[in-house]
Amino acid sequence: MEKVLDIFIFKTNINSIHQATLVYQALNLPEYIRVNIDLDDCDKILRVESTHSDSQSIIQTILSLGFTCEELSD
């Protein structure tokens, strides 16, 4: 049986490939199945597909790297 994934969308201020790489490394954990940052979007959207339904741990990780991170609602 396939696990159901939660999808989280965040507005950030990540604006370079170097910064995105730092985020990818920090979120390189088994519970984060896919991580994508749209550097071309004005809101620098971070999209995370996760097996856990806890957006706060993602936010805290991004904040600890020195970036802003705000969850966007549906």
C-alpha cells in the first residue's frame, strides 16, 4: 500500500541556487519525499511532499538557516 503524502507550500526568501542547495541538504531526510524551490516565482515557493503532516518542523528548519518561511494556505 502506498503512503499518503502531505504537500506543504511555503513562501520564502530563498533566491539563489547556493541558498536552495543549503535548504535541499537540510531537508534531505527520509520523511521528505520531494523538495522543490521555484526561484523564478516572486514568492520563491518551497514545495515539500512529506510522509509526516507537520509543517512546523519544515518552517523551523528553514528559519534556522536564516531564511523566512511562511506556510501558504490552500
